[in-house]
Amino acid sequence: PDAPTLDAACGGTAVESLRIVDADLEAERARYATAAEGPIELVTIGAPHASIHQIQEVAELLGARSTRDGVKFTLTTNRSNHALAQASGLVARLEGAGVHVTADRMCFGCDLAAPKYGNKVVLATNSLKVALSAPGTREVKVCYGTTRQCVEAAVTGIWSNERNTT
């Protein structure tokens, strides 16, 4: 970051420019999804830990709605962001809507250890880390997409592959 030019930062080596567009992101989401549209049981956001802006985004997307009965929605952040979210009222707002907000945990693994889920649970996430690791945990199927898709799945209990959202 302290280099005066891009050339100086790269040691004189040419750097290829790459433009990533929404279609590229959607293709990668489809590549790592192991489940199609349909019912989901778990939603997890925050792997790696959600930023304060991501926590605000989830609260805004939820609005006055709550999670659907039977859908467990976990949002994991770090202690600093949890403290900020708690002080601003976001944690209370999210928990009131049915979102389980934790600090410094990897919640989807904790959820899958619960006997009530058994094998072949369907999990929705916006995290590539979860999309890559969850299928190896008790045969989890993953719906991988945007934060908006995850929130909608938590509210409706149904995953939609409509990806014209953020």
C-alpha cells in the first residue's frame, strides 16, 4: 500500500488486469452449490466472521420479518463486531427475529452435531468456506449464494436460485 505506483508495488513485473462481473460470481456460486432450489433447514453467515456492515445488511434485509419455524439461522462474528452490534441494538434486533448471533464460533458445525438434523441436511450460506467444508460434514447439501438469498431462505424456508440480488 505504500508503493508510489503499481509498477513499484509489483517490482517492475507487468500485472494482468482482470475484471470480475456478476455473471462470474454467479458461475462460481453455482459451481460450489451441492443442492438445488427447495427446502432448507439451516442458514449460516459469517465464515469467516461477519463484519459490522454485513451484520447491518442482514438486519436490513430481514426488516420486520422473522425466520421461519424450523429454520435455524446463525450469524457468526468476532468479539469486536459482536460488541459493536450489541451496543447498537443489532444483536437484540436479530435475535428477536430468530437469528442466533455468536462471537468467535463456527456455528454450522455446532448445528450439525445436533442429532435432530441427522444426515443430508440442507444448509444455505453466502460463505465459500462453508460451501467447501460443509459437504464433508455429515453429508450436508449446500445452497451457496448471496446474503439476500440466505435471508430470504431463512424467512421462507425455501432456497431460490434467483440471483439478481446482492
